[in-house]
Amino acid sequence: MKIPFLRKKRTHDVRFVVITDDHSDIHQWSISRGTIVSVSILAIVLCSALLFFTADILTQVLYTSRLNNLKENNRSMVTLLQDLKYRLENLEVDVTQLGEKDRALRTYANLPLIDQDIRQVGIGGFDLNKHVDLDNLIPEFDAKISELELDIDILSRQVKLEKESYETIYKAIQSNSDLVSSVPSIRPLNGGYLNTGYGYRRDPFTSERRFHYGQDISGQKGMPVYATADGKVAFAGYKGSFGRTIKINHGHGYQTLYAHLNRIMVKSGQELKRGDFIGEVGNTGRSTAPHLHYEVHYYGTPQDPQSYFFTGPLR
């Protein structure tokens, strides 16, 4: 068996000697201390370099994986934001429709309309510089967040305004329930279409420019005509150029007139409820085709009947 041992020379070299058990074979190597130090330094450098590059590769792999995850998450978030944006747009349509109904209800409850500038409600103290830092992986992401925040802020203010308005209307209606039943508020025909509106027009018989105090609604002869509010029949009969005509007093200054009827189904003094069948569309009196001439008066002053069609405008 060979037994290795070291023998240190005075020259500061390191000698490696290998002797067999029977001393027949001896091998020795001498290495200077400088060489050992150099080799050690080289080994350390190589190990450090290996660790550095290994760590860099692992970091790059982990970073790429993390980056892909973030991009996927951001794509999902952008899709979600787009869906929220779509839903907000639908809500804005609903709020607009609520505003239209609010105007109708305020007329119905005899309340002043909300000023358009107030209805816009503004954006108040919203900070457009707010943004979310997501490493800018998707450049338009911050803009989408800011846009949504702005839309939600405006929508919240509009909803708050409508809620307050509806509470005011509700209280007014509660305190004026008898007035509500007296205000003309439905279409006198279930169908038909607008022929001639309220305002100046050329007379179909004389071609002179004259003021038309009602709403002409074209329809087929025999179509049912309905009372537009509770009231009492003030007149039911033939009235000159109006032909067969019905006048209804609704109270609180409101009166309606239905002219050119084919048949009259009520009589003077009869009590009516909103929606009661009172007659049929006709072509009597000074008329060129079957239609209903409908007027609304408030304390004797003619009003635009379309302002009282709370179920929506005519087609």
C-alpha cells in the first residue's frame, strides 16, 4: 500500500511524496505556494462565475414566467374593465331614461323642472392624475382605470340627483293625490300616429296660416278613444267644425277636448276615471280624414298635449 505524505522544503515549496509499503516505488511532486494560491483563486473565480451565471439564468427564467403571468392577469383585467365599461354605458342609458321620466313626473306633480346645468352635475373634485402602477405592462391600462373612475363618479352623482328628485316628487304626489288624478297623463288613443302638432300650420281648407291648438292623431275609423284623466263630462254632442265632440272637466284647472268622433259613448255630467272608453275615432265636422283632434287646457289656456303624454311620444 502507498502512503502519501507531505514534506515541506525550506524553499516554501510543497512536496508530495508517495511511498509503497515495501519502499520499492517512490513518487514525489513539488508545488510552490504561489501555484497553490493561484489555483485556489482560479477555482474560487470559476465557482463564483458558475454561481453568477446559474443565478442569472434562474432569475431570467423566473422573471419571464412572472412577466407572462402578469401579462395574462392584465389581459384578464382589461377584459373585465371593458365589460364594466359596457355595463356603465347601459347604466348611463338607464339614467338618461330616468331623467326623461323625471321631467314627465314633475309635470304630472306640478313641480318645476330641474335645470339642465344642475342635471349635468359635473365631476366635482375628481383627480384625473390618479393612476394604478402595474409596471406599465399595458400602456392604456391606467387610462382605462381613470376613465372608469370618472364615469362611475359622474353616474353616482346623477343617481343621487335622481333619487333626491324622486323623493321630492313622491312627497308632492302624496300631498296632492287628488291633483294627480286630474292631470291628463295618458294617450287618448292606444296607437295611431302624429299628424299635425300644436302650433302654427296651414289650414287644409283655406291654406291660411293659423294656430292649431291641439294634437291631431291619425287612426282608423272606430278606434277607441280614452279619457286621459279622472273628471266629469262637461259636453257630449255635435259642435260645429269639431263635429262630434266631448269635453271633460278634470278639476284643478284642467280640461280636455276630443273632436271629430264617429261615436260618443258618454253623456254630459257622467263621472269618468282615467282610461275609460268615451268614444270612437271618426271623420265628422271639418275633417279631411279619420283622426282625433285632442286638446289640453289649463285654466283656459291651451297646452301642448304632447307634454302630457307621460308614456312616451307618438310614433
